Amino acid sequence: MRRFVHQISTEKCYDFVTWILTLHVRYDKMKKDSNPIEVKIVDKNEFRTKIEQMLELKKNKLYDEAFVIAEELNWEKVKNSSVLCAVSEIYEQCGEYEKSRDILFMAYERSPESKKIIYRLGTLALKLGEFKEASDCYEEFVNVAPKDPNRFVLKYKCFYGIMSVANSINF
């Protein structure tokens, strides 16, 4: 009986070892065939330099070149909401409305009382066709800046966007 148990465990060990070797060979082949993903780590000084370059390009209205720099950087760690607004504007000028809105949401988290950010979130929502979000931004804008004349502009844009969609539907 003991010998039989020993034979089974030896067979299981052999199968296990062959399975491990097969996985190792497959992993080596996969490692050779695939292109490694290159992650570029940017130090603090280089990050500042790239932001300055990007802002200078934006100032000169070279949005495509600024867009290339903006794509290289990780914006989640940036605390300055004005820089995030500038990046959002670059994305918006290049037609990347989703990315622009995501960056603006980051800026909104850092300064939720900024009427400029709320206004831009509303206009971006309209460009994306999200009228409920745009009307929410309008209400938030009115709460933050009740005497700002831009509330009428945002209200008109919301109304115009909704009416243009309503007119395009055939009843």
C-alpha cells in the first residue's frame, strides 16, 4: 500500500514539474515576442519645464504642439487648478472634449467654488450633448455667482442646445 501511494505522489510531482517548465517556456517566448511598455518617469524639475513649455505654446495658440506635451504628463498629481484649466483648454481646442472634461473635473475637485470652472464644465457638457449635466452646471453656477451676467449666456446656451435637439426630432 505504501509503495502505491509513493508512486502516485511521484507521478503528480512529475506532472507538476512538467507543467511548471511548460509555463516557463511559454513565459520566455511571450517575453521575447512582446514589446515592452516603456514608462517614462518625469522628475519634478522636468515636469515644471514641460508645463512651462506647454503654457507658452498655448499662449502662442500652438495647441497641437501643446497637446503632445499634455499627453505625456500625468495630471492627477497637479494641485494648481489654473494649470488644469489651461490643459483642459488645450484638449478642448484639439477636439478632445472627454479628456478636457475629465481634467476640468480634477480642477473642480481642487477648487469647487470657481465659477470659471463651473461655466466651462457646462459648455463642455453642451458640446458633448449632455443637457442634464449642463443644466446642473447652470444651477451650480447661479448658486456660486448669482449676479454674474454669464449666467444668462450659459442659460441661453443650454436652452439653444435643448431646442436644437428637439427641432431635429421628427414627430
